Amino acid sequence: MNVTSTGATSFVHEQFDDIEQQRNAAQLGMWIFLATEVLFFGGLFLGYTVYRSLYPDTFAAASHHTEVVLGGTNTAVLLFSSALMALAVRAAEFKNRKQLVWLLLGTAFLGIVFMAIKGVEYHKDFVEYLVPGSHFEWHEANRSHAEIFFWLYFAMTGLHAIHVTVGIFVLLTLAVLAWLGKFTAGHHTPVEVAGLYWHFVDIVWIFLFPLMYLAGHR
Amino acid sequence: METSTHSPKVYWTICAALMMLLALTWSIGYVNLGSFNLVVALAISISKALLVALFFMHIKGSSRLLHLAATAGIIWLLILFSLTLGDYFTRNFLQPTSSHKVPPEQFHGAP
């Protein structure tokens, strides 16, 4: 926020002509970041594709050991949180401070619910000796191939969980700033851009759910 | 006022559609369609991702520049996949000579 020569406060940083150009630059920056994120996750999805095509039967068998009810519930939680996030951006655009704060908190809360369910799930996997390594236990065929599946399962859901965690902190920070009235006084680009990130994390899970929990059929 | 967001009704409709697609992919997971399980699951996932990108992320109605940035990520992902899978899936195209018969399980280049 800069103070212009007339003494009025402006949200436009000095390198931009106007608020619209600044907003467009922020959105473009986030979309380019998301493109790099697509490739970041893409490497793991590629590894999954290669090994699933090599060991389709073992991947299907290993997938049966994942907690489909918890994973499916988590998908619904994230989809619902994305809807709240979209409504938050709308509330910011209409300068509805109270609604914006509650929607941001609601989105963050669902993110925390997601992480809690994921924690329960990881604990179940842990006590069933499904974590790759020296304690990995597998009583069906092709132990090492099943271990590859679980390596990918933990790497991909783990990387996703890190993204959700970052998103939760971003949303909580935004909720505090929104409560202070930062996004209802003339610009709300940070809410929009954080929304893009949150929806992207949702999209990653949309692909992880069938690949991890429903490989083959149950 | 010119808005770049949709009405709440649009968001709730999209949310309901996403939930229905989730129910669909979940229930089809219990039906044996052979290799079509994967095809159906991916088709549903892509539909869901498109709904999220078009409406929640406002790709619909945003500038051409943003369309380009969003598509660039997908195109590079396709390059990553096509070059790597082009290798893995064609390793058995060159048949070994009769004196060097490779057992079928090694055709895919399993390590």
C-alpha cells in the first residue's frame, strides 16, 4: 500500500499502471506457478503410470489395502472446501467482510478436517505394516512391487498433504487480514490468488483418489 | 458492478455435480470393467478437474493470457508423459534375434 502525492492511500505498487494491471500480473504469476506444480506432481504421476503398467495386478491388490472410505470422505471434504473458497472470493469481491472471514475460516477448517482424516489413515497404514522399508509386511505375491505402490502412495499423498498444510496456513493468515478489513477496502487479489492455489490442490486429489484407492476394482 | 465471480447458485450447482461425479467414480470402483475401470476413472477425474478449473478457478471468462498459462502446464505434462511412455511402451517393438530370445516378462523393460 503506497501513499500517493495527494496523500490518498493506493493499493497499486509503483511498478504497475493501475490496480487492474497489478491484479492481472498476480493472476498470471499464480497460474505460471501452478504450471510448475503440475510438473512437480507430474513426475510422481508418471512414475505411478510406469509402475502400474508394469505391475497392474499387484497395484490392484495393494490398492485394496488402502482405506477407501477415509479417502472418499476426504475427497468430499476437499470438494466442499473448494466451493467455500470460491464463495469466499465472491464475498471479497462484494466487500462483505464478515462473510469473507467466515468462509475463509470454513475453508481452512475443512482443510484441517482433511489432514485429521489423513492422519488417522496414515496411522492405520502404519500399524498394518504398510510403510515401505524394513518393517513392510506383505503376505501376497510380489512383495517388492507392492512396496513400490506404497512408496508412491506415501510420496504422492504426502506431497499433497504438505500442500494442504501450506494452504491452511495461507487461509488462516488471510482470515486474520480479512478480519482487519484488508481485502474489503478496494482490492482482494490475495484472496483470489490463494483461491487458485487451493483449487489446484483439490484437483490433484481428484486424480489421486481413483488412482490410489480404486486401482483395478475393489 | 462488473463481477468476475459467479452467483452462489452456480458454485453450489458445480459443487453438487462434483459430489455426484465422486459418487459415480466411487461406485464404479466396485464394478469389474477390466481395463476400462482406469479409463472411466480418468474420464471422470478429468471432468471434475475441468469443472473446478472452469468455474471455481474462473478460467471461463478470464483472459487469453491466463488460458495460455494454464494450458502450458498441461502441454508440458503431456510432453513428459509421451516421451517417457513412448520409451517404456515400445521396448518390445524391436524383436530380438532368435539367438537372444528375451522372455516375455522382460519385454516391458521391467527392472
